[in-house]
Amino acid sequence: MQQPIEAETAPGTRAEGCGGPERLLLEAARRAGRSPQGRMALVLHLSRLAAPGPRPHHRRIARAILDDTALRHDGQVFALGNGDMVLLCAMAAQGQAPAARPLYGLALSDPAAVSATMAALLRVDLPNPADVATVWRLQESLAAFTAYAAERVAESGLALAPPEPPAAGPAEPTVVVGAIAAIAEGPANNDFMQRQLGVLVPYHSAAAAGLPLLPLYRELSFSIAALEARLAAPGQAAADPFLFRHLAGRLDPRMLALLADAAGTGGALDIAAGPRAAPPHINLTLPAILSDGFARLAARCRRCGVAAGIEVTLVEACGDAAAFARARGVLADAGLKLVLDGVSYLALLLAQPGTLRPDLLKLNWSPRLPDLPAEERFELAAALERIGPDRVVLHHAETEAALRWGMAQGLRRFQGRHVDAILAAGRILACPQATGCTVRQCMDRGAAIAPPCAA
Amino acid sequence: MSNLAPRALSEEAQEQRADAERLRTLARGCVTAGIARRALLLRLSRLPEELKRPHHLRLARSALDPLTFADRARLFRLPNEDVAVVWRGEAAEALRTSLDAVLHLFADAGERAPEPAALLFTLGLPEDAGTLLQAIEESLPIGDDDANKATPAGAAPTEPLDPPALAALEGALAQADVARFMRRRQIAERLPEGGFRLLWEKRALSVAEIAATLTPDRAIRADPWLFRRLTRTLDRRMLALLAAPQELRDAGPFGLNLNVASILSPEFLRFDAALPTALRGQVVIDLLLADVMADPAAFVFARDFARGRGYLLLLRGVTSDLLDAFPLRRIGLDLLQLRFSPELARVDATLPDADHIVLSRADTGTALAWGRAHGIMLYQGLAAVPTGPRAALAA
């Protein structure tokens, strides 16, 4: 990487002149058409990355590699408004000597090899290498390249209007997290509490056919989305994983206090009040589990015969193995279940979290799961088999595809918005007062927790 | 108004200040006259409050007794409870006994105790006089000439970092000159014929010293997650330092602690561009387990990018409890760092990939013996002092 890296430019910004990068690209394509011999165009389709991609680091590293290649091969890079990046440069000469310095696999001595390099780097986000880049040799494919550039210009037509004044950027994440913690620590914080059921799909049942789902547990938590909404800062609390862990630590004492206050009220936060078949699950940090407040909660669970589940995130367990071991001991002594939360499929491919001996492991659903490359698919299936499908919950099951994929893997435990919708639909069918209710309204009511002591 | 009245210094405090002056005079004298002395600096002020009770301090000072019998030995107590012993000539046996005794004192404190390399400094005068003089300056209360501003010597910060304080500290760090806080540690390979040879030098900013300078009233490690966030800012400053012209001109293989996000930052790209060709493949990047698991997708991207650029990657933060859960080969990294501790010493099982393990805190013969018994070749700590010539890293 020989050039100094410029300040980051988000897609769609007009850093490359008032005509916009699309028009500049089209102009460059026309110029290249006058002498296309020995030149090539490479389009890096970052626009194809599913949300949350392309992330800033995707753009940054891709730009650095393309800039470096452009420098070596008389080239130019265009960052387009749709997120794609285009490298227009000379092709490697036949029999060209390798670059002077070792490049360790980035293969920048041949611009055409950039697509393979980027495909390797982006394989998590864009598993099919053919989707990552398109390479055109201009001598043969000038028309296709020019058509691509023209399409981008057409797409960006709206963007050619006078640029809007820059909106105020998002608040500093530290400020947002501090403010959210302050709200949660303030009065009326039970307004932000929510619950969600985890369910078991019985054998020979099909959720889509409306057959009953058996409640397994009810997770009680602060609604981070509601707290963010109060500050008009959607998605900000969890944007930084470390700040989010700090926030979780700040919320836990309030959670324990709310549960203590609700004891004996019979309300939604009274751990002894819900159905026995769906004991409470509470997500806590390790310091909270090792606190006196938790000891009081555990004692109450024991007195009431409630087999609560305590959810600990994998990141939290990795952050302090000694505290995790102590917390596991505390839960075992109290007869409570340890639930390992926040396990992504990548974490299952990189590690063996099942060896942390959780009673239950919550695997986060990802839309990428059905399309994993064969090797990863087999490896993931083996990982689930080692843990035992009966100890795995597919979490964030927001779509029917999630349930379908989970059941195909032999999983029967699910939690997420799609499960909520099925349950809500069932309630509406059975409820004589549901006339006019929508599924969405019924889902929201099911998640809400009324203030236990409302006057 | 009594709280504003100048407080009379206790006899003990007066003696400590006098000791600081004496040590300053001695260190300067060694420099101006070229007198050779050896010194051991024990920075007890860096201990957390719970390990700094009077009996801890007393025992730690007693641990230095063997050294006080060395030729021309003098012991100095500084106002912040740091202690220095200065002597003439070799006193290897006494030094080892003292070091072992100090480390034994805090062996059970685990993470609460600072790393030995931040606690114990063996110095040679006159060449290391700067370190000694710096410690003396730091031992004196700020505004020493104004009793109204004086703070109790050695008072440890107790207020935890919170998001606003973190934001302020990140802002201050962006402007601060952090070059003087750069510290180095050696990672050495055990040789079959005995002894060690240097493989690489770990470069790191001394977080404790930076915090003591920029935010002395805050306990910056009290909230581990805010501390982790702070390390990203430190990463950026470190990378900027290393990318400065000439900084790496004569450098040998070295290592860095970095966060995943830092590998994907503009500062890393600048550093990578400035890395001399001879050092390509000779840099080890240490990643922390919790950081890796916080964003596995970014980790995989950063891992493949960094390996593509020739960096070796080391995983740290894995304890004996987590060894089964995070196999090195599965996570796709080159090296694993294990910190020696009483818990690790109880591990009797065969270690997978022992030849890819770095045993840190190898400060005692016990640690070395445990490492040897488990087939470990790479060490960092006071007991693994390299003597042989530096080796190149095998990429």
C-alpha cells in the first residue's frame, strides 16, 4: 500500500468532482474506448453485500487494495454511489516479472487477480466468488463496461440534484450509551421492559400449519430498541460491542432491583407468577451474577421452585474466564440453568463454545445460513451435533426461512419475531375480543410488560 | 477552613522525600561521573489499592533484603511507596532471590496484580538513569511546593471510568505525546542446548502510566469493557508512532497488541505502507479473545487481510479453562499466548500445539519448568532472558 490513505469517503459522496464518480467513470470508459488495447476494468460489487455490509472496513480495505493496484498499473479507482468500486487500469503484461517486494498472497502484480483476493476476503459476506467482481478486457468487452457505467449514471440521476446539506452525524456512541444507561437507571424504567417466549416445536408438527408451539421459557429484558427510540438513536447502543457490554453492566442492577420489587405482585416481572412451563430467562453480566442482588434472586427462585435460566453472552464469558467459571458454579449451586447467548454461526465455526458446558446455547439466526459453502455447512452441522440439537435454541428467528432452516438441522427450539407472529396469530384466532386486532398489535401486547405497581 | 490548612508532613513522609532527593543525587552523580551501579526499582505505587495495604508494602520491602547485603547497597523509599535498591557489581543470586520473593507475594492476585514487567525494573546506571529519575519525579506529589494542592502520596484512583470520562480521555489521547510511554518486552525461544535467544520484541504503550498522567483520578481498568474500547484509541496512537519516518529503520522483529477494528483502520494501512520490506513477515499482532468473539465477521476479514500482508497473528486472553473451547487451528491463528499462573500450573494435560504457545509471565524457575514439561518453546518474562543472537521469525 504505497499511497497515503485519504479520509474515508462514504458511498454516494461527491469527492471526485461535481459530475459525480458515475459520470467520471462514463467519461473514462469513453476515453478508454479510443485505445482499449491492454486495458481492463474491474468492478467490485460491494453493493451486493447484504446488510450490514458493506461496512466501513470493507470499503476501506477494498479501496486500499484497488488504489495500490492502480498505482502499479497506470490505473484509476472510482467509488460509486451504489457502493461498487471500479478499477480501470492496464492489464499485466504477459510474462511480467513478479512485483519487487513480497506481496504475501495479495497478488497485486496482476490486476485481474484482485477479484480472487477480494473474493477470499469477502467470503463471509459474499460466499459466491462470482458475485464479488466482474472483470472486462476492454479490447473485447468495451460495450459491456460502457453499458455498466451508463447504468450507474442513470441510477444516480437523482443524486445529480444539488446536494443536500449534510445532516447532523450520529451522536458519539459514548454519549448515547451514557444517556441510555441514565434513562434506564432513572424512574419508570420498567416501561422499557419486554418479554419474549422461547418455544419448542413438537415432533410431527409444522409451525406454518398453525399447530401449537409449546412455550419453553419467557425472556425478560430491557428493550434496547425502546431505549434508543427515546433518544432518537436507533441502532446506536449496540454499534460498539464494548460500549454495549458496559451498558449491559449498567442495566443489570436495575433489572435485579425491578425483579426484587415485583416479587409477590403476580405481575409479569414476578418470577414466580408465570406458567411453570415457561420459567423466566434473564440475561445478565458476570459481575451481576456474582453480586448480592443475584444471590437474593437465586434464593427466591429456590423458594418458589422456579428453574430460571440465566443468559450469559459468549463475549462476556470470553472476557473473564475466571468470573465465568465462578458464575457457572453459582448457577449450578442455585439449581439455575446456564444459557450461553449471542453465539453466531461464525463463532461455532471458529470455536467450540459447547465445551463451556451451557445447559442451553442460543445460536443467532443469519440469512446467510441456508447459503453457506458446503464445507462450512458440514462443519456447522457437526458442531450442532456435538452440542446436541436439544440444547440449541435458534434465536432471532425472524422469518419462516429461519424456522425452516432450523428444523432441517434437527433444531426444535426457537425464539424470535416469526415465532411471536405465529403465537399472536394463534391468540387472535382463540380470542373472542380480537375483532379488528392485527397480528402486529397482538405481538406488541404480548411483548409489553405493564408497570407492576401502576397507581 | 481546617481542610485548607497546610498539613504537616509525617516523619515518615519527610524521610521518603529525603530519600527521593538522595536517590536523585546518586543517579545524577552516576551520569556525570560515569560511575557504574546496578539498581532494582520496585514500583509498588502501581499495585491496586487492595494489594497496597501496609502489610503488603512491608512484605514487599522485606523481599528486597537479600539485595541490601550487596556491595555498597542502599535502599531508597520514595514518597509514593516505590522502592529502589542501588548497589555495585554483580549480585545475581541476591537479585534472583529478591525477584522471586516479590513475585511470590503477588502470585495469587491474578489479574489484579500488574504485570511483573510493570512492577519490577532491573536497571544499569548510568545508562538507565533516565528511568530512575522519571520514577523519582512521578513519586513526588503534584504541586509539591504548595501544600494546599498536595494529594496524599500514592493515593490510588478509585473512581471508575464512565462514558463521558472515556470520551474526554480519548480526546486527550489524540493530542498527547505518547512516545515516552512506549515499553518493550522480549519474547525468547528456549534453545535445546539451554538458554534463550530473542525472537521478537513486544512493543506496547504503558496504559498505567498514560492513565496516571492523563486521568489520575480514574481507575481505567475498573470497567473492563470501557477499557477495551480505550485500547482502540491507544492502538491508533501506537500505529501512528510506528508509521513515523525512520521509526522502524533499525527495528528487528516486533509484536503489537491490536484490536480487530484497529487492523482494519486507516492508521493500520498507513503503518503497513511504512513497514520496511525487511520487516514484512516479521511482525506479530496480538489479538484478544474477547475482541475476536465480539465481532467474528470482522475478525475473519481482518485475519485474512493481515495474514495476506504477511503478519503473524497471536491469540491472547485464553486461560486454561478456555483451551478446549478455542483451539488455535480452528480459529485460524498462528500463536497462542498463555499466561503462567497458579491455575495454569495445575494443568497436567497435554497442551495442543505446544510449539505454537508463548508462555507469558514466565518470571520464575517454576514457570520455566512447567513450560519445559509441556513442550513450550517460546517465553516472555523475567526468567527467560535471551542471551543468544536474535533470530528471524519464520512466517
